[in-house]
Amino acid sequence: MKQVVQNYKSGELAVLDVPVPGCKPGGVLVRTAYSLISTGTELMKVSEAGMSMLGKARSRPDQVAKVMQSVATNGVPATYRKVMGKLDSYTPLGYSLCGVVEQVGPGVDDVKVGDLVACAGNEHALHAELNWVPKNLYARVPDGLAPRHAAFGTVGSIALQGVRQGEPQLGEVALVIGLGLIGQLVVQLLVASGVRVVGVDPDPARCELAERLGAAACGDPSSAAVEAAVAELTDGHGVDQVYLAAGGSSNQPVELAARLCRDRGRVVDIGKCRLDLPWNAYYEKELDVRFSRSYGPGRYDPEYELEGRDYPIGYVRWTERRNLACFLDLLARGRVDVDPLISHIADFDDAVETYRRLKDGELKAVAVLFRYPEQTEEGEAEAPAVAVPAVRRGTPSAPARPGNAPVRLAFVGAGNYATSMLLPHLAEREGVSLSTVVTTTALSAANAQRKFGFARATTDLDGVLGDPAIDAVFVVTRHSSHAELTRKALLAGKAVFVEKPLALSEDELAGVLAAVEESGNDRLQVGFNRRFAPLLQEARKRFGARTGPASLRYLVNAGRLQDGSWYLRQGTEGSRFAGEGGHFIDTASWLLGADPVSVYAVAPAGNEDLQIVLRYPDESTATISYVTTGAPGFPKETLDLLADGRVLRLDDFVRASVYGQKRWVSSRLPQARDKGQNAELAAFVKAVRTGGPMPVPLESLVATTAATLAVQAALAAGAPVTLARTP
């Protein structure tokens, strides 16, 4: 088997062929699916190994003291041989992984061959294809939890033990200093415990990430904004607890902790930072300084870790194994989200190059995973696939409507988009009757009724769906409700216009299609309006038909969202791209005349910028750059399509041009951006009125939704995701 090793004397990193470990009693042999690189602890070891002997000595004064003691006891020659022999040996790396039990040793009865487990320990959860793990250092992975997420079990246990040492209580305020991997997990665990969190880190990207994951405010340690946030959240008293999750030689973290902590507050050291405590500051506030020892009780106790002797739960509630199981449970229930922390997934064979890129700063990451080959069915395939479910239509159940009657519409939701981009186009449209508006609050329904002339305003959704006078329902609510509301409306026999996204998960998409099959009602349109934009329609017509593959580039300068926007609630509303990315995939697919067959995506750590590559059946490709860090003054959407010696250019729905044997350029006069909403609504209303086909085939809507969902799968896998059509 192969294993990642390091020579501490020379600094050499290598992937060596080593013997397979035996399966000893009291443990299990685990084939690794994913192992996690600790970008703090491991990179510190890798960096130290590259130092000179003097540098190594300066970085590890504790080891120097042991050497001096050995010199006094054994003499210089014997000590030198001992030290050089130890330095000039390969040592393992790694301590957090997820894998599949391949063999069970005597004395183990809580897991069986084929079970998925998370493993811990810097001697047992190594970056290696196979590891022997004693029973107190593994825990079964709950059903449904992805192996790549379960690989965070050990570092999650470290963060969890640190939080336990702080004894947080509901309503308290905490300060987390250092927003690396451990710090990000501490933030989420505290938020899940009902604690408001302020984060500190010199890296703005990490601060932004922590705020997305629930921190109330984050900033640079020297920023006045941090002190202001603490003062505001605590009425000037200071935080109840401080978690030191930083490393390095600076004494700034402990000094900042003393300054921002309240009287008799708690300071918990989780990381490995300098601890020259300013005596006066800590004495005057009588601060309680605590240390968090790795994964929890049992750590460094050979009887617990190697011999499997558990501590009675009545005396020690949270051992390191119980911490590991607890963290996995939090992951499985969605109380902690590690997916945004995954900056990169590398193949195990590329381990040496990955460490080099991390050490040199070429790869900036919060968390990096190694993905191993030859995973069993319990693991994840090297070439992941996302299903594009087939559309099956049952016997139609929707009643026929009179052809000369106005189309009667109901709106579910009346937020900004509905009232600014949809209803103004419908309110004065001939042959349309705005029948009912449904909202969760009475006043918003009344406002929409007054402004747009709805015949009725209500909060009773079931009453609207059961009203035979309603022909079509518009679903314009928050993203998390789209799929369920669409499903209900289809089952009620209504034509449905749902704003993007149609669904936030494969299960939600399957639920919508199950409603289509059960009811026979496939009268569905998703608000992918770009393909209806008059300027883009004209440009596509002038570009003409293709004969060869095309290359399409779509730059979306999405910009930053304001603090407090519901779009940032990824736990319930999905990511930003999941919410609006379907727009751009649909536009690309429409221009290329096909649905994508694979999706690849990469993202830098700490923000929501995405690079997405879609591949199509004729080998055409579309690259979507979804950027949140661009200049706000730059146009939001620019698109280029190149094929057969021709180029189509779209500039933010204001100007378009086509270059070929002849050149066409749209009007140079300034004009409003028409992104197609009016034409899309006209096509939908016509389809409902006439009974003709919907403006976009349901199969295309499903393919676009599946491709949008596949972006997250591609990010997690670090590899292209195949879009597999189900029979």
C-alpha cells in the first residue's frame, strides 16, 4: 500500500510503498476514502522539516531540552547518534480520515466489514491507503453523511472539545481568535449552541467565510470594528469567553483576549499560540484560563487509546470517541456545515505536490482533502455522477379552460422581484386577470392587491389551490419553498410559473417530477428569462446555425450581498449559485442547442467565486465565471460565443454584436436592459390560454436544474461530474 511520509532531517516528502498493517485485536483495518490535511498542524511540521538544524532547534525548545538532558545522561556521541537516527527516519503525516472497514479484529463487535467509519489519531488515521485503528479512535458514520464530510471528524472533535472547555450558555457572546480550520468549526459550534460570535483574523476572506457561517461580525485583530462589535453585542461588558484558535509567535492573541473579555470571563487555548500572559490584565479581571487537550478525555492515555478501556459515562460524559460521534451527528443533522471549508480535493497520488503548493502559498486553503482510489461501494466514486431524472407524464387531470376567457392568475409571494419584474408586465396585459395574491403576512398581500389590482388578497394557500377558477399559479417565494409549492400546485392541476431555482436538491427535483407523473400535469415554466431577451434573440438569429463545436464564456459580476440578506442563509436557502445559477446555465444551453453532459467547478477559499465548465454532447464547452469580488461599476453579465469563425458578443443586455464575414452591431443608443421577463411572461400566458406547449420543454428545465445542483457535487469531488440521464 501507499503512505505519505516525511524525513524530518532533510524535509523530504514522499508517497512510499509500505507493508499493509496487520489487523490486531481490539481494532479494525480501514481502507481510506478521504483523509484531511490539517493546514495548521501538518503544515507547521512540514515547514519545520525544511528548516536548518538551528532553525529546528529554535522552533522546538522542548525537544532541545530533552536533548540536553540526554547529553548529561548518555554523553554527546550517544546522544548525537540517537538524535540523528531519529531525524533521519520517515515519519507519518495525517490524523483525520473517513474510510470503510475492511477487516475486524478480535474483541470488536460494534462495527462490521463494509461499515463507513471516521477515524482519529496521529498514529492511526494517517494519510495511507490502509490504517489499523483501535476501537476508541473510530466512530460509525451516520447514514447519509458523505465520506468527504465525515473525514473532518477529528478536527471537529478538537473544536468541539475546545467549545466544551468554554462552557458556553445560551445568549452569551464569544470571541474566536484565528479563523483557520479549527476556528471556523468553533464558530459554527458556538452558533449552534445559541452563542453570538465575533471572529478575528487578519485574512479578510476567512472573516467573510466565518460571517457566512454564522458569526455576527469579524475583522482584523487591529481593527476598531472588532472592539465596536464586542461593545455593541455585550453592552460594553466584554465577551463571556475567548477561544484562542490561532498559531504563531505573536503574543497579540492573548493580549486581545484580555482586552475584550469581561470580568471573570473564560479564555480557552485550543491552538498553539504564544502565551505570555500579561499578568496585570489577567489578574485584574480574574480571567479563567483553560486549555483544551486535543480531541477530549482519553487523549494521550494508552490504556484508553490502545487497549480500548473506556471511561464510565457517569464519570466522563464526553471522551474523545464520544466527541467524535457527536460531531458526526451534528454534521449529519446539518447543524455544522463543512462543505464551504473545502478549498481543494486532491488525488492521493498528488500528495507531495499538494503539500508543496500549500507550503509555498500557491494553494491558499482552509481545508484540503486527499481522495483515495479503489473505494468500495460505501465510498464515493472517482468519477461522480448526478442523475438527470427522466420526465414521466401520467394521465392529464387538469380541466380544459374556455379559449376566450381571460387567464386567471394567482401569485404566491409578493416580494421585490414579483412586484418589480413580473407584476408590472402582467397588471395591464390584455387577456390576463390577476385573481388572487397569497402571502404569509396579511399586510404584504393587501399592498400587492392595492398596487396591482388583484381581485382578492389572502394568506390561505390551500384555498387558492382548490379554487377551480384559478388557471395558473406563480411561485415567487424564497428558494427553500419553491419545490414544495410547485409540487402542490401541479397536483392541484394548475399551470405553474416558478421563479428560479426549481429545486435545491435532487430529492426536491424528484418530488416535483413525481407530482408531474402522478397528476399528468406538466404545465410548468421556470423563470429562466435570459433566453427570451430580445437583444440576445436577435444576436442568436444573426449568428446563425453552427456546424462545429462552440466555446462559450459567460462572466457574471454578481457582486457582494448586503449583510443580513436572506440569500446568505445557505443552510436553508442554498448557495447563491444554487439560487440563480440556473439563469446562466439555461442561457448557455439555449445558445448551444443542447443540455450539458458534465459539470466541473472550482472555487477559491473564503468567497463564493466560481469557475464552472459545462461540456455538451457535440464537445462544445461553456465556461461560467460567477464572481462576487469584482468591481461594482463593471457590467454584471458579459457573454462571448465562438464557433465556425464567428463570434457573438453580448454586453449586459445593452449592446450585442456578431463578427463573421459581415459585422452586425446593435443600436449604440443607450437603452434599458431588457432581460426577457416581458417576453417570457407573454409566452407563458399564451401557452396557458391556448393549451399549447410550454415556452421551454420540461426536459430542458430538469436538465438545467440538475446541472445547477451538480456544481456543488463537482466542488466537493474536485472532479468533473457526469450528468447521467436516467431511463
